[in-house]
Amino acid sequence: MDHVSRQRELQAELADRRLDALVVTHLPNVRYLCGFTGSAGILLVGLRKPIFVTDGRYTEQAHAQVHGAKIVIGKGPALDEMANQIGRLKLTSIGIEAEHMTVAQRTRFSKTLPKHAKLRATSGLVEQLRTLKDPEELEAIRNAVNLSAELFDVVLNAIRPGVRESEVAAELEYAARRRGAEGMSFETIVAAGPRSALPHGVASQAVIPDRGFVVLDYGVILAGYCSDQTRTVHVGKPTSEARKWYESVLEANLAGIEAVKAGVTAGEVDKATRDVLQRARLDCYFTHSTGHGVGLEIHEMPRLGRNQTERLEAGMVVTVEPGIYVAGKGGIRIEDIVAVTEHGCEVLTPVSKDLVVL
């Protein structure tokens, strides 16, 4: 990963905003900019060489991982040490990641800064840089997606009537770890029967029924990058209505993928999926956005939702995941990860979307 180039991009953005520096506290952003993967570290990026502050627990790790920044091992709270560094450099206009700093942290930080240094709230500066994946990032995401795909057969073998949803999730997560996953991207969703109508129906003690849909939404973290995959299967023979619902969601998924290309707005992709479900008179059951960016975090910019005006660019990686959720009956979601290209997109998820009946 070219961390120094990323730092330079951010430095240029700070110069345009007339900021002397940005205090980066959000750990995924810290990792993106300098490579540090620990749980305690702050990065100061300004017009000079960046400064990375951590504590004694991470001395060895910081020297092994941090690129392009001076390493400072503080003896007290990291924000206090960062205030000292800002004072020595005589910086005056200091940006903070407003969405990632608590009121209490900001208050304390302000009190420890020199009087001439003023804090300015910023939003999404590093996250915007992260929307465009470089080739190494794309390869890392592809590897995570492929690992998720390998786990689908494990899930199918675990699903049978009478088995608890949590048991299915446990089999999946154990297999993921055995295959090298650092962890799961989010809490695994296994939602069966009427519970499949819960968009975020994380695996529970409920048992798989004799008949009904089962929504399987999971992802793994590999080399720091996330995957996200949803497939919906059916236990027992589906009714004609259930098949019609599934076919409509699949058509919406394919329409969304067809709409993804550089230059279109995020809202246009969302509309493409929603229009299909509207024609099928199922749009009232589609209760969330069509998708989101994926990378070091499971939910990143951009958001593919109603009236979103951000234009997609080649290098973005997003999900396309329309779904319907009918209370008391069940739900269906089909999700792929796609990489945006100049003339369309590349579907990274290799798992078949034909309806699996168990």
C-alpha cells in the first residue's frame, strides 16, 4: 500500500481548506494513511511530515507498521501528547474528525492545546479518499469476497429444520476462521421463516422451520478488508408466490448491477432496483437503501439510496442488495459486491443466485 501518496493527497486537501493539519482519530482512517493496525493511535497530518502518537504497548508494532510518519510514544493520554506536538509546531488551524471525536474528548483536547490553536470540525475528508480503491485494495477485497463464497456450501450443509439459527452461524464463523479470516465483517445474519422479514435479523436461538425462506448475510475480514454477501434460500417446497417474490428481487438485483458505471449517481442505481419492485407491486416492502461502499469498513461511502447525488467513479467498490420484507411471512435479499469501472462494473461475488431449495 502506498501510504505516503495517500498522505500527500490529504495534505493537498487540507491546503485547499486552509487547515494547518488534521488530527486523525478514527482507526480505519489511521490504518489507511499510515498502516497501523493497533487499537490505540492518533495521526497528525499537516503540511510537514505526519506524526503518529501511540503508547508503550504498541512501540514495537508502530515501528514495524507505520509508514511515512514520525513515531512518538506518549507517556500519558494520546490526545494530550498530540496537543504537545501541535504546540511545538506552532500550528493554529487544526481539523478534527467531528464524527469520530466525542464531546468530552474535544473539550479536553481544547483545554490542553495552546491558546493560539483553534479546532475546526471536518467531516469525511479521509473517508472520501478511501472511496477510490487502488489495485492492492481491490485485490484484498476480491480475496475476502472469494473466501466468503467458499463458505456458502458450509452454510447450506448446516441448514435443516430444527437447527437453531445460531448453530448455522457458528458453523459458518468457525469455518471462516479455519480458512484464515481475521474475523467477521459484522454480526452474522441467519434469519429463517417469519424472521427472514427482519432486514437485520442476526442469528438467534430460533430454529429453522420446515418451510420458508432463510436469509444468509455475512462477510469476513481478510488483510483488513471486508466482504459482504447475502443469499436467500428456501427450506421445503416454495409456493408460487414465494418463487415470484424471489424472481422479482433477483430482477431488481440484476437491474441495479446493470445501472452501475462511472458517471451515474448513487440515486440512479437505487432507482433502478426500486423501479423493478414497484412494477411487481413489492416496493412497499423494500425498506432500506440499495447498497453502500465496502473496504476497510463494512459500511463506507458512497451510499446507494434515494436521491443520492454523488456520482460513481471507477475504482469504487459497492454492494447491490435489494430486498423485500413481508411481516409474518418472510423476506428475501440478494447482495453482490461490484467494482465500478468506466463502462460498467465487475461483479466480484461468484456465488450463483439461482434459488436454492433445501
